[in-house]
Amino acid sequence: MAKYTKIEFLTAVASTHVKDGENVFGGTGLPLLAALLAKETHAPHANLLSEAGFIDARPKNVPLSVADSRYYYGSSASIGLIETLGFILQAGRIDVGFLGAAQIDEYGNLNTTYIGPFDKPKVKLPGSGGGNDIASSAKRLIIIMTHDKRKFVKKLDYLTSPGHLEGPGSRKKWSLVGGGPSVVITDMCQFDFDPKTLKIRLMSVHPGVTVKDVLDNVMFDVIVPERVPTTKEPSQQQIDIMHRLDPHGIYLAKGGE
Amino acid sequence: MKFIVRPLEVILEEEHTLLQLSSRLMRRKAKIKGRLGPGPKKPHHLSERWQDLTESEIADKRITLEEAAKMVPDGSHLFWGGFGFQRAPIAFAHELVRQKKRDLTIYTCGSEVDLEIMVGTGVATHFDIAFTAIEALGLANNMRRRVAEGKAQVEDYSNLAMAMRFLGGALNVPFMPIRSMMGTDLVRLSRYRGDKKLKVIDCPFTGEKICLVPSAKPDFSVVHVQRVDQTGNAQIDGIVGEDLEGARCGKKLIVLAEELIDEAEVRSRPDQTKIPAMYVSHVVVAPFIAHPMMCHNYYDYDLEHLQNFHKMTKTEEGWQDYLDNFILGVENHYDYLNKVGWDHLMGLRAKKPWGY
């Protein structure tokens, strides 16, 4: 069995959710590595975009910014933000978006803006960036987070990006283009969403993690199906590719965080 | 003829002085005559055929960084160009700090080190933005502190919302409709814009919900590009982010460029002009404007400097140290570049074909 770190495991799992031929917003960090890994393995024709304006990107080195010049060489087009977030995303042409968050609730709604009360915020987080746009309009959303009980909350301090909002019918009520989150990947488990209630549901637990471990580390009720499979471990080939993509360990070296 | 090898910084400083002189000279002449006659002493690098040019063609919009910053009154509203690590107008932020500007409102999608500098010093206190952090490096420490202290306010939008606000301003319409932000706190909560932040309405044609964002028409647009001619025709390499709309929405546009090119170069490749001169009020030419961020085809980001910046801003004392050392402790942009060191800067220069 291959040896792997938490971050390598997360990246490998995330990559399995990208299908061949799909249009994918990769961004930076772990989601970008996951999309690149997918392209190198089962999804060679995935079209990787960056919201800054890069289309069908094949970066030679891992970018640190969505606007990084490392995205430029090998792209099929280098345009701008209204192109990617407007003509492409809002027009319904993005299949998959990746997002992370500081907080998530049981409907997959995300907070990337403030910790603490809006009137007197304790921590100013980065904000929406293109996150709200992607969550509103991508056909499906893959959410990646490190698992911490304080992040899986009953009520968000601030709702930045729409998940399934208040449940069935609420995305439709606001005429949102996209379908909302399909999966949440953490370093303990994977969640998907119950099709009837659109509430978060345990999908698989990672090797060595029990269902109880997961339930102890969320602050809301999780739907648990009768059988919870164990998440498949990454192969040596996947890990080798990751290290080739990020030889200086810019993202991989961060370990658990 | 004998050639003497001079260090690059000397050449650049000479060029800088020459630019200041020539732009001053040309403006004085223009004032006297309206149309330029043959001057007693032409700056040697300006075209020989300038006597034959029409008035609009000879308009030389070049001014210094200091002169450009001086035009911005306290309390002004500015579109701020660049996206992520790319083409950030850092040198302009430094100059605004040195001139002790106060209480600016900044409009942009996502900016990083430049916003940190302006919020950390109180140069800017209000931000209509979608994003600020140092991306892969971590949170924007100065913004985080100033917001917690109540000294800065962020009116939160999404990237598309801000880009569409600039497009609306550029198109001279009062608002633009978008399909983002609905159902979230971006709609429900606002700060200084109150109920003028945005409106969600039922579309009068289809009946579906749609979000209207108010067009932005700030006092100035500040955009950093790769190349410009003296009249302001600007070429951008790589991605444009939201800079095409942003450049066109401000009441005045200041273009900062790494390289001055001749109008003949512009006219030989007109498809490369991303911002035509007719929009441009002033032009500033200087090297390494975005340092420690990047400028595609010119130089890479300075990761060592960026990491140090991010580390130092974690505490107020660290930030004040950085500020005293790199911004207030230098006379001007060239002095800053001297401090960073030319050997170091030349090591960041982009390699073909990568662009970084």
C-alpha cells in the first residue's frame, strides 16, 4: 500500500470527482493540484480554467495566484474576468467548481468572509472573490475543507456562497444557474447531499476513521446511511504524479493544512 | 565613438530625469503656443518629425509618479487595477503613502499587497471589493487588523459583481444585472452603501429574480500595464482581469507602464492596444511598478519579499517596521528599487517563453 500524507489523500480523492471533458475552475492550491492530477490520469480532456482569464490551462509549474503567469504558457486563451465569470460561468458553461471555506452548514452553504458578528467582525477572511459566482452558477460544486468541528456549524457567521440555501426549492427561488454542492471532501470523510432534503449525508470515511469520529466532529446532524464505505486510498502512481506536478512541495509540503 | 558601460540603475535614473524634463518642457510649450513649433532644444529621443504631427498626436501625457499621486485628493474614489499577483500598482500605493493621502475608497475585484499597504496606513478606509488575501500565502493581516479595530470598512461583493459594476460605469448606464449573490448575506447585509449596495428584483420581462448592482464611476482609474506610448495607447500582456472595464469607468485614467514605446510601434500592431489613448488622462513610465508582485513578460513575483511582507504584517510592530524601512524610509520609487537591490531585481526578470 502506498504511503501518503493527508494533503496527498485529499488531492487524490478530489481528483476522482473530475470527469473527462468537463470544464473546471481550478483556482490555486489543492483544488488546482486535484484538477491537474485528474488531467494526468482519468480525465485528460478536462478543460482547466482560472477566473482571471486563462482557458484550457496546462501549467508547467504550480501557480500561487489565479492570475499567476505560470498559468499563461500552454493555455489556449488568455482573456479576462468577464469572459470567465460572465460569458462562460454565468452562461452555464462550467461543469465543476472547487471551493474551500472557513465554515460550512448542513446545506453546504459556505462562509469565506467574516468570523464573528458582522457589526464587529473578529476576523476578516478573504471574502467571496469568485466563490459566490462559482457556487451560484457552476453545474456542481466540490467543497474541500480540513476537518475541524468549529468549521461544521449549525449557523454560519456569514453566508458568502450558496450551497442548497434552506433546502429544496430555494436555489430555484433565486433563479440560480448552477446545481449547488455535490460533495464535501475533508481529511476524515466524504459527504454528499441527500436528494430529498438536500442536507449533508455521510458518503465514505477515510481509512482509520469511524462514523463516530465524524459525528463527534460536526456541530449539526448528519444523515448516515446504513452502509458507509471506506474511501479508496491513493495509488503510488497518483502520488508520483502529484510530486511531479509540485516538485518543490509548494502545496504538498503543507501537510495537514 | 566610445561606449562606456554604465550600471543599469544609473541609466534608469537618467531616463527618469529626462522623462521629467521632456514632459515638463512639452507641456510648457503647449501652453505657450497651443501648437508646438520647433523648439530651441529638442529632447534628443523625441521624434524628429514632431513639427509635422497634429495636435492630438503630439499630446505627451507623461508625468512623474509623484505628480500623478499629487492629483488624488483625500477622500477620492479610485478604481484599482491588477488582479491577484498580476500587474498590481504597488509603486502608486507607495507614493500615496509617502504623500500622506487619507480616506480613499478603493474599487477592485481582488487586490492583495497594495490593499494591505493602503489599509495599513489609513490611506484607504473604504473598500468596495470582492477579495483580499495574499492568496496562497494566507490572510491579509493588515486588513484583518484594521477591520477588527473598526478603522476600515469593506462593502463585500463578488468578483463578477465588481467587474459588472465597472462595465456599467464604462457603458454609462446606472446598473447591471447579474445572477450571483442572491440568497446570501452579500444581498442581506451592507455597510456604508446601505440599501444602495444592490437590489434584487423580479425581472420585468421574464419574472425571474435578478440582482442589480450599481455602476461604479470613481474619480480615478489607476491601471498598470506593460507598455504605453506617450499619448497613452496601452498594451497589456497576459490576462486583463477586470482592467479593461475598470480603466474605462473612472472620470480620469492614470496609466502606469513598465516600458515606453513609440507611437509607430502602437500603429504597427493596433490589435495589441487594450486601452486606446482617448481614455487616458496621464501616463507614468517606471520600471518594477508591481514589485513584489509580478508583471507578465517583464518580471516574476518576489516570493522571498512577499513571504517576508506577509510575516511582518502579522503584528502591528512588524508592519510599522516594514513601512518605515521600505516605504517611508525611501525618497521615491527609484530609492525603493535601490533598497530592494538591482541584482535581486534583475534575478526576477521574465524568461522567454514563460513570461515569468
